[in-house]
Amino acid sequence: MQASQQRLREDIEANARFGDIDAPAGRGRTVLTGSDADRRARQYFVERLRDAGLSVRVDAVGNVAGRW
């Protein structure tokens, strides 16, 4: 399977925006378990898996798995 570098970069950048914080140099990110940023990041990931045609399962402790 061929990966799209542009799509991968966009997904990484989108994920980095969840929990972004001010940093003295560069960028920073903090996503604590159970936080709003964590919930939004997980939802984004689930949506991306579904967009790719995978079935999605989230277990009792919050692990997300996508299956072809």
C-alpha cells in the first residue's frame, strides 16, 4: 500500500493541534487522559479510521482499533 505523504503530514499536524500549548521555542502539546483535548483527538482518529473504510472498536479502557 502506498502512503500519501501529504495526507500523513496533514493528519500529524491536525493531531498536534489537540492540546497545543505555548512553548518557549517551537511547539508544545499536552493531552491528558480524560481531558477534552484527549476526547477530541480520539474522535478525530476514529473518524479518520472510518473514512478509510475500517471498522472501529474502542475497548473498555479506551484503546482504539481499526480493522480492514
